[in-house]
Amino acid sequence: MTKRLIQTFTFSLFIFILASCSNTTNDVDHSNMNMDEEQEVKAKNASNKDLLQTVSTEKLEKNEFTLVAQERKHTLAEGKEVTAWTFNGSVPGPEIRVQEGENVKINLKNELKDPVTIHWHGLPVPNNMDGIPGVTMNAVQPGDSFTYEFQASVPGTYWYHSHQDGVNQLDKGLYGSFIIEDKGDKKYDKDYILVLDEWMSNMESMQMEDENTDSTNMEGMDHSNMDMGSEPEDMSDMGTSEDANSDETTAGHDMDSMYDTFTINGKSGKDVTPLSVKEGDKVRIRLVNAGFMSHKIHLHGHDFKVISTDGQEITDPEVIKDELITISPGERYDIEFTADNPGDWYLECHGDMETSQGMKALIQYEDFSDENVDQPNEKENLPTFDLTSYGKEKKAEFSLDQKYDLEYTMDLNTVSDESGEKYTINNKTYPNTENIQVKEGDLVKVKLVNNSETDDHPMHLHGHFFQVLSKDGNPIQGSPIIKDTLNIKPGEEYVVAFKADNPGNWMFHCHDLHHATAGMVTQVTYEGFKPEFTPDPNANNKPE
């Protein structure tokens, strides 16, 4: 009798477990999910037959993540579906969030038809982990894997993206956010990440109409080389258009037709997931620009502080309101505010382009009455936030008048010849640009001068942070500015400084990757450094 009761109880327990597993929903948004959570969801959604096996084979150690590069259909907005390249099936890829000082392991699996890599944008990783094909590693071939391992040494807001043929692979969606939380950081009730981007939603329909295009080979298309007519052309022959009022810039003859959809976290307009808050919440919003255009962002209805740029803290930031934060390609800005004005309020992109209307997110208070229902106003004329005179002064690592081991000038320019427009550094294009050659421990000062007539150049240094010392000959006022990406507008001149404290070969390039592909790249190279890999001529390495 006892044996039969035990058997009955065991069988009932087994049935209960199966029923619990089969009742799990499959409608899960992985775009901002911690990878450990995602593995758990995958396990729950697996068939009952393979459940235990799935859990055992996919379970990862703490701070070990898997990113799978895959092609997937992705809906930007109602009626706008694209063939995207994704990490783990979503755009953006999964949020990776770790604690300062923790060791991180990321397994990249390539299920695409083209090689890929991952660059950890802004993170001072070891050189062999920087993910630059032909410079720090060979591109990961279709069907292959590569494991990145490094320490999360500096807290802040960062992001990751493919650096193989980046002008195309970023355009297709291969990016995600990477957050390192400060051990002593103040806690927020809500902590949101908003990844900004722009898309060509009509690319595939144009391919179908083009008799000279293989419509089955989307991976082979070079988005940077597309005229928005019918025939492909060299993107280096395309100028950069700028609307003086919108500050939205990119390479292209007609921005409205080239990039016709602006997105936040891979969605546009009403399809952007609202940001839910409760009255009294302390809210942090991390803004990441993964696109190739600058965007002016306005927070409605609230005072706020800009607390960091490129993940690095601003000293004693003051409260501001109704100022536009201009975020250039590759940059990050973190803002914080107290949810003290119940209602529905927009965070939106300002500009005169019709596409600007899609880049907006609604901040929704829980359980509020209808007294404050905000209306978008993307054309409202507002002042622009000035980082160079914000926050409190304090002693910094570098100054304009100290002694430097190396001083270097970068003349950034746009030039034309019989083959079209090129983007140059000191009148040369990569790989013929002159490297900045340093010794470990050197203090380096770099003057960045934009002599292009119409083109912005957001310059990004790999493997290091730099301090901004002056703009147009005027020393920085307010908080020291520490960055890894700095936008230089036509006619502007900045002086920056950094310490050569991370041996390797490091790219220093424009993060409008149309410009990088057309030449605006150089390298910081350390004396005596030898890469740990052998370049493979068959790897199809495309570092720009």
C-alpha cells in the first residue's frame, strides 16, 4: 500500500511539473533581457521531452554569455519589416549588465553567411579582445565561434557591435548595450537603456525592383553604396547632407529616402515600448547612438541632470530643463530625473525631417489621472546642451600646458578626385594614413581639426579614454570631460589628451562608418607590440 502511494504521488508530481512547463508563454521580448534570464526562458519554452537536457547544455556560469549572430525578420513598425542581422534574434541584441571588477566571458557564434566580429565600444579591453578583423583578430567565419574574455574594469554605459564591414553590419542590426554597474553607484528605481538608430526600410523592395540585383543575397548588399535610385554606386561619391536646424547628419544625397525610419530599441513611433514610472521614482535613462546620424533628444515635462558621457561621470552636474542633448554616432549620454510630474510625457528626437517623428518614447506614470497628456513637438526651438561648460571644475589628469611625450595633429577633411569623395586624415586614406606611434606610458596630446565643409566627424579611439582639453582654442570650463567618442563639426578644433597605458594596435577613426570605409581611419600603435594572431588572407577581414 505504501509503495503504491509513493508511486501515485511521484506520478502526480511529474504530471504537475510537465503542466507547469507547458503553460509558459512564448511571447517574450529578449531585447533587453539579461542573458541568464534569457537562457531560463529558452529552457522553459523547450519541449517537455528535452527540458532537462536543454537546461543542462545551455546553463552558463555567472557573467558568461552567448551571442549568436543570426538573420531574422524584424518589424520596425506596423507595415515596416526588414531582414535584419541580429544577436540572439533581436535588435538590439541582449543587454549585457555586469558589476565593476567582474570577469566576463562572451561566446560569439556565427550563424550568418558572412564573417563577423564583436567590438566592445568604449571598453578598455586587452588588445586581442577588441574585435577588429585584420588588426586584433581574424573575422569569425560562418559556422565558427570565438570567445571574448576580459575584466569589466571601468563602470559606465557602453555598447557592442560588429566591426567586420561595420558600415553594413551595423546598418543591419548587429549591436547591443553593455552596462558595467559601479559598486558604489546610487540605486535607481528605474534604469532604462534607449538605443537610437536609423533604418532603410525600403531597401529590400528596391532590390526586388532592380534587375541587376540578386534579391536572394541580402547579405551581399552594401548599404553604404546604395543610391536611392536603382543602381549601386560607391558611397565615397556621396556627400554629407546637414539640415542646419535639425543637426541630423549622414552621408547621402537624400536622407529622407536613404534612412526613412528612426528607431528606439529597434522600434519606431507608437511601437516603441513606453517607459513606465511611478511618482517619486528616481529614473536613469542611458542613451546610446548606434546609428550614423546625430540626433537631438528632448525630455519633456521634467528637470534633469546629465550625469555621464561615454560612461564617464560628470562632476556635480546641475539641473537643467528643456535643453536638447545632441548625441553623435557612437556616443552615450546618461541622464537622471525624479518622476515628480504625473502624466504621459515624451522623450523625443527634434528635427525638421519627417523621419524624426519615429524616434520618440512615451514616459508613462502608473495610476495617474488625465490632467497631463503630453503632445509631441519635434520642431520646437530649444537651446542645445553644452557639455564644455557643464558641471563643476576639479583637478584632472591632464592640462593644456603640461609636458607631453608626443603631440599630433589630425587634419580631417573631405576631398574629391576622379573616383569620387574620400575622407582623409592628413590628406591620406586608410591604410596609408600615418599611425600615431607611442611607447607604453607616453602622455599624448592630439589636436583634431575638421576642415570638411559640411561633414561632421565623430572620432572614436579604441582601447583608451581621452580627456577633452579645449574647443576652438578655449579651455574646457566646468567638469573634466572624459570620452572615447567626440564629434567635431565643420570648422571646429578640439585638443584631447590620453595616456598610452594599454599596449596594442588600436584604431582611431570616424564613427560615421561611411566616412571610415572611405578612408578616415588611423591607428595608435605601441612600440615593440606584436599581435597574438596571424592575419589570414582567406578570412575576408574588413576592419573599417
